[in-house]
Amino acid sequence: MSDKEAIDGLVKHYQELKTEIHKVIVGQEDVVDQVLISIFSRGHCLLVGVPGLAKTLLVNTIADCLGLNFNRVQFTPDLMPSDIVGSEILDESRNFKFLKGPIFSNIILADEINRTPPKTQAALLEAMQEKKVTTAGSTYDLPSPFFVLATQNPIEQEGTYPLPEAQLDRFMFNVWVDYPSFQEEMAIVKSTTTDQKIQLNEIISNEQILHYQELIRRIPVADNVLEYAVKLVAKTRVNDATAPKITKDFITWGAGPRASQYLIIGAKCHAALNGKYSPDIEDVKAVAKPILRHRLVRNYRAEAEGYSMDRIIEELL
């Protein structure tokens, strides 16, 4: 099968997958799109929104439709690294045996990730970057594919531990989950206040996901698109010669090279899911906000003058 035929197959699977997800999830089109792009791009995703917006339900639903192993970890202040990674135990023969933790799964839902101390948050770092876990001097490979889909509540900050920049940078997307519209909320209430049970079908297998991830990486990119993505990231850096006035006025720290890499991978995937065989500048723009919004640091002036991160990114685009 040629890559062109494979992309056509990806589009078909993508549409079937969205149809199946929307049996359970009402609305949230952009959120669903961005989570699926991060999965096909081999990236991790941070879902930010107030409680009750179906963030956990969305991850559960996607796991069911993809037919992957799924584990949920509820992050709390007393959670220890061994609760995620696993620990060595003494078995009946008095030999030490490694008991694998919940991280040994295809999809990990890190629920309210900012509610646990940095020591436990750091347990995810090696897993997210290297797809491996090291404990008691031994290294263990994680199953493939492997994604961390984390949720975070942006309102209640008491008793929370903000994610360090190094860990935020590991997330491909920072997805803002907003309130549903009136009509969407009507549909949600109508469908969730009965005893109706929805049976989800597996749309894509483990092997097909791995195949599509490799396919995305092989998609060619024109030099002008590559140049646009790298220049866009460079414009977020205050000390860069190309930095515009809005960057110098409102940004303290800009994005690093990982943002440029994710812009191109995300643009490739966005193009493929829309039936295009190579990305253009519009595809880069389409994924710019969720890729950049957690990699830029606003200064006090931006907050005082009401410049949101998304507004700054829009002006940079």
C-alpha cells in the first residue's frame, strides 16, 4: 500500500473514530480533534478545564474506541512515585520481584496531575520522554503505543503543585476544555439522566495506530512551511532579532526547539486527517495555539492589561 492510499485509510478511520466518540461525547469538536492529533503524532496531551466537563469521560471513551489498555491514576498529595511506576516486593520464595505499576499501559490518564508533589510528577518524566521506567537499577520498556493524557483544574489552586516547565514542555498539546453551548448542555442532560447504556465499538487496532504514527512521520514538508514554523517559534523569544513588539512587551520566556518540532509533526497530522498529502502554513496555524500556550510565560504587564496567552499567539500568527 502506498503512503497516499494509507493517508486515505487514515481519513476514513478518523471519521469513523469521531462518529463513535460522539456517541458519548456531546460537542467539544476541537478538543476531540486535538487529542486525536496528539495520539497519531505520538505525543502527550494536557486537558485543562473546570470539573464536570467530561475530560475523564473523553479519555475513557477514546481508550475504548482504540482498543488499547487503559489505566487511570487519581493524583493526590500523598501519592508516591512507586504508586505509579511499581515497586519490588518479596515473593513467597524470598526473592525480590518487580510488581508493575499502572504506568505499564497504552493510555495513562493522570487525573488532576497538579494535585501531587513534584517528586511524584517527576516519576512521569522519564516515561513520557523515553518510554521507559527505571527502578531499583533496572530499566523496563513501556508498551507501545504509550500516551499520557493528563487533566488539570485551572480554578482551584489551593493545595496544588504547579507543573514544572520541563514537564509542561513534554506535553505536545495544552487543550482548553470550555463549557458546552446551551444546546449541547441540553443534549448532555437528556442523554445522561436515563438508564441508557451505549456500547462502543473498537475502530482502530494497536498495530494500525503504530502504522499511522510512522506514516505521519514520513509525510513530506515544503521548506517554506518548515521555515514558517521555526520563525514563529523564534518570534516568541524576547532576545531574538525577529521578536515583534508584542513579544517584548508581554512575554518573559519564549518557546524552545521542541515547539518547532511539534508544530511540524502536528501540521503533518492535521493535514493528513483532512485528506491532504503534505501540510501547508494553514496547518501550522491550526495547531499553534495548543502547542504554544503552555510554552510561553507572560509577564505582569500582560496580566494587568488583560492579554491572554491565546490573544498573544493570535497576534504572533
